[in-house]
Amino acid sequence: MYYGYIRVSSDKQTVENQRYEITKFASEKGFRIDGWIEETISGTKNYDKRKLGKLLNKVVENDVIICSELSRLGRNLFMIMEILNVCMNKGCKIWTIKDNYRLGDDIESKVLAFAFGLSAEIERNLISQRTKEALARKKAEGVVLGRPKGRKSSHVKLSGKEQTIADLRVQGVTISEIARIFKVNRATVSLFIKEYIEMGEA
């Protein structure tokens, strides 16, 4: 199955240019688009909250998703890498027109798969390192670490990660992505930000 994915970020933008590009590309390559996915939503919105998420759940091995460019998938590298990784794990291909990008089962894709995995591992290590440094700094300042009396255990998982989470938010990382990084519920991250980070900035 060939799917055409179109995303615009506002009602003022038109989907027609992207549809034309994809249709023309398919015609030149000798196949037709079996299904269209169109949405008007910001690329900063996590993919699993968009129609794209439903498409990724639907695709199977050898399906192809075609879009005009990689930025249609998401507005930050972390999200795009995660989407490409989902597709690689399912054997689904992604082709872009302007970027001339091809994610498939060739050697280049295997190299990319290694790069994605390595990048994710590096990111986890950096987060861990920043967290340890933050904890050490707080301990040196005399801050009592550990579970505050009467606090829910869900908040303990994020204790000492205030600066790391604040840095990730500044970089444009969504609450959902942060929740996946720290393996907690999205609501936990949202509440933690309101109670510990935003309050600390007030």
C-alpha cells in the first residue's frame, strides 16, 4: 500500500501543493496512492496525537508512506527519529520528495537504524549525566534528597530532574516525549512541571 501524508500547520496553508507533488511523484514512478492522510495541526504536536499516529499503527511491512519533506513528519529531530524508528521496526518505508529521502531495507537504512539507536543511547546517557550532576549540586547545597514526606511516589521518579526537564522544554521537546524518556505517565510530567519548575520560576 502507498500512503500520501500531508500536513499543514494552519488553516491558511493549503494541502494542494503537497498533494500535487505526491501525485506527480507517484505518476512518474508508475504507481498510485492507495490512501491519503491529511491534517491541519502543528508539527510540534506529538505524532501519536495526530492522524499520523493512527497511520503508523496501521501500516505493515513493505507499505510506503510518501510526504513532500521530512519536516512534514515533525518539527524537531527527536520526533522525526522516533517516527522513522517506528517505521523501520515495522518494515514500512518512508519516501520524501524534496529531501529525496528513502527509508527502506537497503544498506543506507541499516546505517540509519544504527545511527538512530546510537543517538537515542547518547541522549539517554546525557540525560543521566545531567541528572547526576544536578543531584550532586543539590546535595552539595544541602538540599535533602529523597521522597518528600506525604508526596506521591510518581513524583519521586522525577525528583532532581527539574533542570533537565526545563532544558528539554526549552529545546522544544514535548511533554509526551519527556514522559517516554523518563518512563512515566504524561500527566505526571505535566503536574511535576507545574508544581516544581513553573513554581520555581515564579
